[in-house]
Amino acid sequence: MFANKNICLLIILIVCRFYPLVGQSNTNAGYVEIISNKSIQKIEQNYKELNLTNPTDMGFRLQIYSEAGANSKNSALNIINQFRQSYAVKTYLVYQQPYYKVLVGDFRNRIEAEKVKNEINSDYPNAFVITDEINLY
């Protein structure tokens, strides 16, 4: 019984290997036509645009808090919670000795970062734009 399975598998592999050769004509020799789904084309275009405008994943974020000291981590976590309640922008807690920093956003260009900075200015007047490695997705 095991040999029959191997024989069947071998026959299937042989048929699958030579199947694409059946039915091809030589009328368009040297010509390749690519037929693809429009949604795949859109995904490919978006991918190209992202990689052409920002191949290194470098972009901009806003720094809204930076402090060193014994309670600075708790203060930073409180800032993150307050920010998330008011704004729908990603937040990041970063530790760069001896500072805890709260960074917000993943902006591909400075104009996007400045726009959000202006929107949060009343709550975070000391926020400023920094260059940082960002998450594109």
C-alpha cells in the first residue's frame, strides 16, 4: 500500500511538472503578458512609494516629555496615559540614561509632525519635533 502512494505521488509530480507546457503556442514568442489583480497592483504601488520616499525608515516624532530622577518613569507613564485619552497617536516610552522620554507619532515627513505639534500645542506647549527611526506599519 505504501508503494502505491509513492507511485501516485510520482505520477502527480510528473503531470504537474509538464502541465504548463501543454497548450502553449509560439505565436507570441518572446512576449510575456502579466495579468494581476488591481488590489495587488495598488499594494505594490503603495509599497514602492513608501520605500522611495523613506527607504531607511527614518522619520519624525514629537517629544512631549523628558525628565531624569527617581519618579521620572512614573511621571512619563502618567503623561502617556493622559496623551492616549486625548489623542489617537502612537506613544513611545524611551529610556536614554538618565532620562525617560515620551515620544509620539510615526511621521514620514516634518510637515506631518508639525501639523500634529500644532494640534497638541495647548496641552503640550513644550513639544518639539525630533528625527527618529519610525514604524511605517
